[in-house]
Amino acid sequence: MKKAYVVAEVIIHDPERYAQEYSKYTLPTFEPYGGRVLARGGLREQLEGEDDQHHAGLRTVIVEFPSIEQARAWYHSEAYTRLREIRQNYSTGRFFIIEGG
């Protein structure tokens, strides 16, 4: 079974509320689905493809899951659905699942 990675690239519009209402509650939602954070908002160095969607203010998160099914199950879970709505209120960006090798 191939691993899967949830990748989020977001621009946060209200960092204080994002942190208080979203970030601190997200980590526990990964555990039931075997999710493990690989990168979460660390230093980002853009090497190619500069445009409005790729700049220094973009926050990148990568979470590894045992399978694409587990990643999907987490994303559609009741716990994350509530948090997703909060994230969408305070940020904009891209969110996707990619299957690993």
C-alpha cells in the first residue's frame, strides 16, 4: 500500500484567530488515521515558479498518512470538517492529497 500526503499551502489572513481556533486543535485529528506531520509552517524557500500563489507569506503543511484512503477519511471526518470551516474563514490557499511512491 502506498503512503499518501496531504499538502496545504495557505495564506493566513488572521494569524491570531487561525492559531487559537484552528492550529492548536488540528494535530489530534490526525492520530486516528495514522497521520504524521512532516512539515508545518517552517522556513520555505521558493526555488522556481514565482507568482501570486507562491511567495514568502505562504504557509506549507505536509502530513503523511498510511494510504490515500486514510488521508481521505481524515479530511472528511467529523472532527476535521469543523476545523476545515474555521481554516477557510481565516485563510485561503490550496489543499490536496498526493499518493507517494
